[in-house]
Amino acid sequence: MQGLHLTADLYGCAADRPALTEPEALRRLCLGSVAAAGLSPVGELFHRFAPAAPGLPAGVTGVVLLAESHLAVHTWPEQRSVTLDVYVCNFGADNSRRAHQLLAALAEAFAPTRVERHELVRGSPGAGA
């Protein structure tokens, strides 16, 4: 079950990015980035929330189930922020490079002014044996 879990909090994202507020734009961005990273989507769900108050933009959550694990993206357009979550299992192959590539592509697409990244190696080889 050894894998790599990457997260990123993006601040000061470009307000004109359709993926901040439009589920289909976020879907295209996510699936294109997954494919470019060489990962395998097996399911997806994208949802737009109601605005927090009248006149505010509405955020979107997108999840792509991967054969290697998952990608989750949550947008907060009223705060010009995005959270990213990429988890890949390394069963049978090391997918760490692909996970880093996916996270980097998504972060770049939102053009943030500040990014906070975290990395967690999950499980350990031979644990539980």
C-alpha cells in the first residue's frame, strides 16, 4: 500500500480562470492533466456549489478516481484559492514522478501568487507483512 500523497493550497489565483467556477472547464483541465501525467482515470465527479452570498462566484469540487488512486480539486473563487490533493499508490510501479507532474500542471493552470505544498509518503514497503 505504499504511496505518495501530495497536497497544495493555491492563493491569489487568477480570477479569470474558468476552472475556478465552471465544472466543465475544471473537468477538462483535470482530465487533460491526468492524461499528460500518464495516469489512468477510471471515474469522475464534478459539482458546482451555490454561491455563499448573492453576487459571489460559486466554487467547484472535482474528483477523478485513478487506477493509481485519486485527484481532488476544490475551488474557492471568492477567495481566489484552490486546494489540490493527489494520491498515487506505488504498487507495481513508482508513480511519484507522475504525481508531481500532475500537481505542478494543475498549480500552474491556476496561476497562483503563492503555493503551499506538502508531501507525505504513505505506508512503508513490507509493512503489515
